[in-house]
Amino acid sequence: MTETPILPAVRDFLDRRHQLYIGGRWVEAEGNARLNVYNPATGAIISSVPDATARDAARAVDAARESFRVGVWASLAPGMRERVLLRLADLVERDAEILAQLETLEQGKSLVLSRILEAGGAQSWIRYVAGLATKITGQSLDVSIALPPGARYTSFTRKEPVGVVAGIVPWNFPLVIGVWKVLPALAAGCSVVAKPADTTPLTLLYLAQLATEAGVPDGVFNVVTGRGAVAGDTLVRHADVAKVSFTGSTPVGKRIAQICAGRLAPVSLELGGKNPAIVLADADVEQVVGGLALAGFLNQGQVCAACSRVYVQAPLFDKVAAGLHAALSSMRIGPGMDETTQVNPVASAVQQDKVSGYLQNAMEQGAEILWGQNLPGNAGAGYYVRPALVLNPDDTLALTREEVFGPVMALTRVDSVEDALARANDSSFGLAASVWTSSLAQAMDLPPRMQAGTVWVNSHVMIDPNLPFGGMKDSGLGRDFGTDWLDAFTELKAVCIRH
Ligand code: NAD
């Protein structure tokens, strides 16, 4: 086992006494409370950040509101905002290896994934959204107002930035989801207060300082680190926060929606999933096994769109099960900093306990489990969970109904396409789904009948800035990405001129 050496710049960042990022500079939190950051591969403390109080969070909102009032960012020409954001993407590219290492060290995922999906993904999404800054358009409207007689009117709509946006980020992809929560708001001309997850705050802090270096004016991009129930809750309730953009769990999302409803604040919610795949008898087994091994076990299954339920038509069941088991067995388990590993620790001790609890319960209920490789001898205090394939679990099992968010996939034999479809849709979630088939007719017929915001055919979990992404049912409200992305960060104003 060889781990990639930690860059001196990464060590320096870890060793810093981190502060809050408010008004374009580092500021002390009002109290001394800190949140430790742990390396999931060892359980060791590698850094700490302020545990912001409600007053700290309110201070960040004040800075954002003031920057919005003055108009330092919102009144910039869209082309200038685009240039600054493109510069930010270049700085992320310059510091990609630093960001990737920080991500692996705080979150646990493979360094290979951190490079491609976090540092690389951040660049792609920032560049995409930077381009949207120059495409904010209204309409010119002909109206038929008859009064006073003889009056003529010219009318048009404008899309204006909503104001201060709270961006609340989960721990599974801290950098790239941080970008999804912050960057569209910036492109639209809003000011932002972002709150990373308690356990993975480092890359968002790093991104905020890069934004200042790129030319984002002071106060436009602020970061408060802290707990959801304190800093996060303060942002959601704050009267000066005009919009909440949240990615996280369904229970927290519902709570936030209730609070926002109380003050009529718009909210976007990207929540959990229990995402099915339907494998038809005519599917290409090799493609299914490769695609689902990635879709289920990438980032240890801690992916909102991860495939966690697979319904396979009977003729292919044994082959798919054997193929997935062989794939799991060939994945090396170890720390994310060892680039030869494919299975890494989950992100926290809490998550390790949660996932292990689901597996324990399934075993107690007599579920048949095919396991991946054993944990490495030197796993020590690392938060490892042995990957598992659960065969034909009972539909009432917690593991088959709830979001496990770990390296666990349920594989169920079905007889008919209709049975597979009914089971796939039998979930409170509706984030993503996939169909595996060589039949053009099935590839066209099934996606419209699946209750999911995204349906892939012969693929799963592949996302792109230009593909709108979001959930139905308990999986959320609204869509991220795509050409309409900035609409959620603008108010539509109608202007009617009599002349
Ligand atoms: P979480 O809901 O526990 O936390 C998410 C964020 O919300 C964190 O920053 C947390 O501190 C904050 N928070 C917690 N309580 C809060 C409160 N009362 N008020 C305001 N903020 C609060 O979720 P998590 O465990 O960090 O992330 C995993 C979840 O995120 C999974 O359910 C996963 O499916 C979901 N997720 C969804 C998407 C998507 O696009 N649909 C993407 C990634 C993750």
C-alpha cells in the first residue's frame, strides 16, 4: 500500500487556525467552540474549524446583504461576472491537486475520484454556470390595456437577482456540491452565505478564498462553518435571506421547507434517493455489471443518485449477481490517499455506524449477503464498511426502503417488466433510476413511466452540468443544472411603460 504524499500546501491549510470567511476576509467566531475535522481513513483529527453561533451566522448574512445593497456584484455587467467566475475556475484548476487532497483527507473518498469529480467537476460546473451569467434574458410583451383611451404601452420582463442566498451543503461531495449551491447564485448576481457540512468544511473555505483572489467582491461569498441546528437554522430563518438552496437529507429538507413556507422564502431542495435500476432479460450483462458496480459503490455508495435497488429479470439474475460479486471482490479496500484502492472509508464514524446497523438488521432478518473484500488488516480506527450485495431482501426490510447511503446494493429477482416497474416506483423517493435493455422499444417506453427526476438507459449516475437534476416526491423540490438553472436565483419583474 502506497499513499500519495501530502502536499506542503495541504499540510499548511490543515494546520491553519481556521476562521469564518466573512466580508472577503478571515474573521474570528464569537466563541471558542471548535468542530474537529477527522481523517476517515484513520479517525485522527487533522484540523478544526469554528463552530459558529447564531450571531456569527447573522454577521455573515449582514455582510452579504450589505454587498448586495451596494451592488458591487449584482450591478456588474454580466460579462464581467462571467470573466470573474471563469477566473475562479482557472484558480480551481491551478490548485486542483490541493483541493483533491483536502477532499480525500476530510471526506475519505479516493484521491482519483477527488481529482475527477470534485476538483475536475468543480471546474466544469463553474465554467458552465459562468456562461449562464451572460444569458439572463427577459421577454418583450405585447399587452392589450385599453385605459386610458389612446394610451400605448411597451412591456417587458427582467430577471433580477433575488438577493442573499443561503447555500447549505452536505458531506458526500463537499466541493462540487458547494459549487452547485453557491455558483448559480453568484452567476445570477446574488450574494451568498454558504454553510458546509460539520464534518467536511475545508474545501468550501478554500474555494471562498479563491473566489476573492478571482475578483469576487468582498461580502459576496461568505462561509460560516458550524452545526446545522445552529448556523444552518439561523440562515434558513433569517429575514434577510431571500432564498435557500439546500442539498442534504430528506428530514432536514422538509424541516427547512416548513420554515421557508412560514416566511414565503423560495427554497430549492436536493434530497435523498433510493434509486432503482431495472435490468431486463435482453440487457448486456457485462455493461450492466460494470455500470452498476460504479453506480452502487462509487464514493462508498454515498451518492444521492447511487443505485441501491436492482430489479433483474429472472434469466439474468444469477449472471448479474455473480458479476457484481466478482466486481466487488476485485475492489481493493484502503485509504483514499492510496490511488490503487477502489473502496475507501465512509465519511464519518456516525455514517459507519448507520450503514453497519442496516446490514446488521438485514442479517438478523435472515437476508442473504454476498460480501466484498475483507477490511484491510491495518484498517484500525478508519471508518470502513465492507461492501455488500444483499440478495432478494424482503420489501419491508429497512435496508430496501430507506436511504442507506453506504456501499450496499439490494438485488432482487423479478419475473416481468411490469413487476420490476411497480417495485421500482414503490418508494417514497423519486430522485434517479435506470433501465438496462437492448430493446429500443423498452428504452423509449419505460422512462416516462418511472417516478424519478432522472432516468438513465444503459447507464446510471452519470451527471452533466447541462442535464437538469433533481427529485420528485421525497427527493426534493426544483432542479439544479441546465440552461434554466439561474431562474431559481432570480425574481421575474414585469415592467410596463405608458408612452
Ligand atoms: P444533512 O441533511 O444531515 O445535512 C446537510 C446540511 O444541512 C449540512 O450542512 C448540515 O449541517 C445542514 N443542516 C442540518 N440540520 C440543519 C437544520 N436544522 N437547518 C439548516 N441546516 C441544517 O445531510 P447529509 O447527511 O450531510 O448529506 C447526505 C444527504 O444528502 C443524503 O440524504 C443524500 O441523498 C443527500 N444528497 C442529495 C443530493 C441531491 O442532489 N439530491 C446530493 C447529495 C446529497
